[in-house]
Amino acid sequence: MNAFIGKSEKPGDRELSAALGPSKALWDQLLDDLSHSDLITGWEWHTYSVKAGWSLRLQRKQRNILYMVPGEGGFLAAFVFGDKALAAIRAGKFPRATMELIAGARKYAEGTGVRLEVKTPKDVATIKKLAAIKVEN
């Protein structure tokens, strides 16, 4: 669940750190790695409504690459993949749990929506690989 449901203002670094706890280091690592590898060119806090909470939208130029959704004690990385990206993912090597999650993901008009929990450095590596596929496709 989003840690910032009901908040009308975007979260500050202090609020984010309090919500994420120890996983804030993974949050920061993912942002840093994606920026330095040029997979993203910027980010901004975004909400659809106060009832939905806040997420950090990561973009490459004007294209949305992924959303980071802060929760209590952890966060999700949310993607929307097109058919070409899904084919590239299926051809790649990813953890079984990731492949099962993608296989069971719901398809929408704009693509297949996938949300992955980020709990470990291995999860960060998986998200980086998925972001690279999203950028390439």
C-alpha cells in the first residue's frame, strides 16, 4: 500500500526516509544507478488523486520508464510494457518469480502493467535490467 495516501503535498526526503526505513538505501541506489547509466533523464513526484497516494515517475526525456511507489518499509517498481518489451523480457534471464509475475500480469490498452517489490540489491539489479529493456523497446 502507498505510504502517502491521503497526503495533499508531495513527500519530502525526511517523510520518505521515515516511510521506507532501511529500504531507503535501495531506493537511492536505484535512482542513482538508473541516472548514471543514462536510462532515465529525470523524475518527478506524481499523484492521480489524494486517495491514490504519491509515486515517483522516472522518465527518459518525455517517456515514462517506471514508477517507484513508496510503501511502509519498502517500495514497488511499476512498469507498463509493450509487446516488444515483453518479448525481450521473455528471451532474457530473470528470476523465476519475476517471470511468473509478468506472465500473470494484467494487460491494458497501453500495455501490460507489472509491479515488483524491491527488497534486496538483487531486486535493484532486476529493475535496472527491466528498465533497460523498456528504454530499448
